[in-house]
Amino acid sequence: MGSSFIVSGGSECTPDGRHVPGGAVGSKHCTNQAFDMWSAGKDRKKVFCCAKECGAMYIQDEGSVWHFQTVFGLNKSSDVLPNDDDCKCNK
């Protein structure tokens, strides 16, 4: 059985390509390559491993939300994307 979660940041963007007013220009949210998920009550390791298995290339822990992208971050960064060995115990 699955688990529900709340997407707290989708593709809402300003006309100049920022995710939110004052945000970074060129946000992956604006190209539907990223979303934020409310982290409350979720098992970080399980969620991050599941995201990796589903194709996430970049994950950033932003405190109250987790940011997921289908493309690498700046300079090909994966930030806190778990490695394969960390995810083996979740299967």
C-alpha cells in the first residue's frame, strides 16, 4: 500500500522564469523538472531512495521541504541523492 504526500511547490512561476518572487532565474520548477515535497512525518531515507529509483537526479533537503529534480543540479551536483548501497536495505 502506498503513502500519501503533499507537493508544496510545483511549477508556479513568475513571468521572468523564477519559481517564486525573488527566486532563482531558470528554476527547474518552471520547466516541470522539479518539485518540492513537504517532509513532515516521512522517512527521509525511504523517500530519497524511492525518488532515486524513480529517476531523480538531484535531491536537496531544504528543511521543511525536500526538493527533487529530474536533472542534475549546478556543476552536475546530485546534492543528497543517496548512493546505491544506502538504498539496498529498502528492498
